[in-house]
Amino acid sequence: MTRAREAGLDLVEVDSNAQPPVCRILDYGKWKYEQAKKEREGRKHQKGTMIHEVRMRPRTGQHDIDLKVKIVERLLAEGDKVKLSIMFRGRELSHPEIGHEVLGKALERLKESASVEKPPGMEGRFLSVILTPTVKKVVAAAKATANGDAVAELAKPAAAPKVKAAKPAAAPPEPAVAAAEATSATDGKEETGG
């Protein structure tokens, strides 16, 4: 305790259950600041889970459903959650079974790459379902991306040196203008010299 006072530092109890209790002499304010800084650094590199929403309508055609499914598969491969919604307008609300059919077609195509976190349900004028990526697909996509990046690096051609384009030289003055300037310059000298 006296050594901590002499050094102008704090005596901090590290482990009170040990025999004898373990203590450290340190600047407690500085230690707390460093701990908070480490925590912020750790959060900076964390990737939060995003929920992306992909919307469709009850009268969406098969080709458009296929396109939306590809978008959902790409988002799931990145490891994000996806909210797949069917938006009803006007009288479409009186026939939600049509929306269920469209959602069923999309879910049928996504059953290998996604699992249903929240089953389909109406939320106002939206019929929606929340999908999460299956673990196997995310790991496989991460490995493929890592391998693909390495292969892409090897396949890149060597960067050619950048050459700046030379500026075109200024055009020489027209002969008539140059001759007129020459005469006016000599005329001025004769007047001042005479």
C-alpha cells in the first residue's frame, strides 16, 4: 500500500479468492482506458449480421421470381439474413393465397441454401419470411471466396506501367499574324528612335 502511494499509482486487487490475495500496482484510469480501447478495436473488426429485404408482388412472373431467388442466394452466401416479402396492394389483400403460392415457389428453390428462421406471416400488407443461411453453404462460400481470391491474384496479368499521354505542342502562329506583329514592332522602334 505504501509502495503504491510512493509511486503515485493505485493498488488494484486482481484475485480476491487466492491465498494470499493477489494485487497489482498500476494507474487504474489508464488501465480502464486501455481496456475500453481494446474493446472498441475488437468491435471495429466484427461483422454484424445484416437483414436484407427482397420484395416481390403476388403477380410476379416466374422469371422475376428466379432473379429474386438468385439475389437472395447471393446474400445468403455472404452470411446475411434475408427477409423475403410479398407486398399486397388494394384488392390483392383479399387473396393472400396467391402471395403464399409465390412465396412457396421461392422457398422451394431456396430450401438447400437457407433455413427458415421465422415462418411466413402477415405483417400489415406484407407477407414475409426471414431466412438464415445454412452453415454448410456459408462455410463453403467462404472457402470458395478465399480460394477464388488467391486464384484471381495469380491469374491477374502484370500491371503495365502507366504512361502519361504527351500534351500536343502548341501550334505555331499563323504567318500572316506573325508578319503583322513583326511590322508593328519595327514601326514602334522607328518612331521612338527618330
